[in-house]
Amino acid sequence: MAYFGDGIGRFAAAQPSAPALVTESATFDFAWLDRAVAAQLDRFRQDGIGPGTVVALVMRDRPEHVVALFALQRLGAAVLLIAPSDPPALRAGLAAQAGARLAVGAPEDGAGWTIPFRGFGQGGDPSAEAPPPPALDDVCFFRRSSGTTGGVPRLTPSTHRHELAQFEIGWSVAPWGPGNRLFVIVSTSFEFGRKGMQHALVGGGAVILPPPIATAADLASWTRRLGATWTQMTPAHLRHLLASDLPRPLLPGLAIVTSSAALTVAERDRVMAEITPDLFMIYGTNEVGILACARPEHLRQRPGTVGRLPSVVDAGVVDSQGRPLPDDAVGEMRFRHPAYPTHYAAVEPGSPSRFADGWFYPGDLGRIDADGFVYLRGRTDDVINVGGLKVYPADIEECLVTHPGVAEAAAIGVFATLHGTLPVAVVVLRAPTAEAALIRHCIDRLGRARSPAAVLVVDALPKTAAGKIDRAELVRKLRAATEAGKPQA
């Protein structure tokens, strides 16, 4: 491909009547999409948008928004996606960080901006001469990180080369391509959803933009009615489906791509048994994209893996001094690829960065086996130092959920006056189980030094919006429990 999005024109020529965008009431083919992108590009040019212009796009899951995103990127503009739910202060902070000159979107999204706002407009000429295609190293998108600076997520500029590299890496895993239909559940205003939608269309597949889905039954009905072949879901979505009482398997024949960090091995097994056997996992970050990928057979054959390194990705594990460790050793993980982004946008000198010496450090502890499969052991700042011994929360958590009385588990380090930091577990029970039995279960498998000193039972584990355990909230819960007299050391 000459640039990211080039596939739209090629598929408009090769399969003009093939579906590109599908809604509950209409189907738009690739010929229509190509013309619509060209017309919107001309409209944007009339509004003064040109190569290099940074534009904040309020993204909704509608055909005209998909068209606008591709038109801006084809024009050579750099796009900053804004979610409709983003408050004005966050919008302003992101726009300032990216250097956005103006915002575009639907009329209902025009209020509260500190930069000029324009609607998509009408009247563009699809036959108007387009400008030269953007160069591979032109920025076409700003990725929003999960980290923040002053309450505003940091942004990573992504070029056409970066986006194409991510497409090639993901091609070996995700089932996009001609004949496939992506059912949009994760909003395209988020990186995970945006990437899936654009990659599906660039690969010649269709994107289904359904009405709001309220229940598991609605999801099953709409995916069948609109001919979906795959979708993307967060761990929270999958847990909601697992809790439903619909007949199993719930979504047979539908491939699901999910993120890897928040699902336990037991939950993965349940998803593949009760929802669909076609579960794909992607381990990655918003900053650089895909780091490793797992197909269904990988998840069955290698429990606990979050994916296999693509052949084009270089990765390693290092100790606290930055020295490389051998295969299967646990340490801080790092990754590099010639087409990964290499820096944050508009970062003050001396600010913390996950980019260093050509490597990207996602902040994860893990190991990589000789076959290139990645296994996570937690975050670098979550490791529990017990008298000089490193205890990984994932070891305790995975051990506890093998007990028949435990539904979910989390482990963190808690300061104790006499003994320094001690590992403490927080669990959600399936059935009444004594604390001593759970501690003994861990000691028998992990040894006393790596087992929890105490176990606290709660009704539910606090979770972030991404479905990950909210460890800061756990600390607060444990602090409150300590003040009440448990756990003691």
C-alpha cells in the first residue's frame, strides 16, 4: 500500500459492489465509500484543511464519521480522535498537546471548544483532483496513551508507515479481509475500536455499525441478522456475556478479538467453551500497538500466554539494571520494531517516558519462552518485595483461582510494622471457604515465602473501565481493613 487507507480505492476497483459499511437499515458498498471519501476530502480542502493540518475529530459510530476519518488521513492531515463523552477540559488539553488547529464533527458535538469547530459540510466534488498521496512518514494519527500528564493522556504520533506496519502484524491473527464482517461493539472513538474498524476496511472487509446493544440477547440477535463474522470485545464485555443465562455456546461461528491483560486463564477457558471457540488475543499498548498475538490454538496449547511475538518484532526481558535476561527469566519487558512510534508528542524535557534507546517499555513484568510466547507476571510497580524476595501478584492470583471456592483473586503488597511489605490477597468466593484453607492452598503450591500472609473476602473486586483490577482501590480497602484489625502482622 502507498499509504494507510490506500486499500479503499483498490477494493473499490476490484470489488465495487462488495459491502463496506452496514447499518441496521442500509448497506454502503466500496464504490460508495471511495466516492464519499473523495467528496469529503474536497469539502475539507474547501474548509482550509491540508497536508499537515492537525484536526480533532469527534468520532461516532456512523458512516459519515468513518468517511471523515479516511478523508482526513488521505488528505495528509493528522487526526486526533475525540470521544463524544470527553469533557471540554479533556478535549482542550488533548487538542493543545497535539497542536490541533480546528475540530470537526456532527453538529451536536460543536459546543465547548477552544478551537474553531466545523461540521462535515456538504457539496464536495468526488471527481475533484486530489492532492498527492501522503508520504509514509507523514503523521496520520495521534494515539492516546493510558498514562496521563496533568490529567491528560499523553499522545503518540503515528505515521502512515506505523499504521501499515500494525496492519501487517495483525493480519496474521485478526480475521479481517474480503468476505469478513466486523461487528462494532468497542466504539471507534477508542484506539482498539478505531484500529479494528480501519483495518477491516483497508483489508477489504465490511464494518457493521449496529444500533445500541443493551443485552446479550440483542447482541446474539443482531450479529446473526447482519451476518457478522467477527467482533472486538473488552474483558468487561466478555464477563457480561458469561453471566448471561442464554443457551451455550452463545455466539457460535463468531470470532472474538480481545485484549489480554485482564482475563484470567479460567475466564479464557470459559469464553471458549460457552461463548465461542474462536477467541483471539492481542497484547499491546495504545502507544505503539500490537506487541504479541494469540490464536485460539495458542490459548489451548499454552495456558497463560498472552500471545506470540510476530517475527518482525524484537523483544527482550531485562533486570532492574537494564541487563538482558535469558529465555523464561522474569523481568521487565521491552519491545522494538522499525515501524513502531518512538516518542510522545509535546513532552517536556526530562519527563518520564516509556521510550528509551530505541526500545519501548510498556511497564510490564513477564517472561518470553524460547518459542517467542509471552507470559505476563504483572506491572513493574506491582511487584511485592518481601525481604528482598520478589513476589509476583500474578503467581498468587493464578494459584488462588485454582481453588474451587474462589471466583476471582487479586494480590498486592501491604506494609506491616514488624515485617515490612507482605503479600495480601483479596478474593471473591464461589462458596464459603476459610482463610486458612486458602493460605494453605497457596503454601502447598508456591511455598510459604511467596504465599499471601492474609486473605480478605470482598463481594467484588474493583475494576477499571478497561476491566483491569484497580489496585489503588484495593490498597484503600486493605488500609480500611487494617485499621479495623485485619490483616495484622
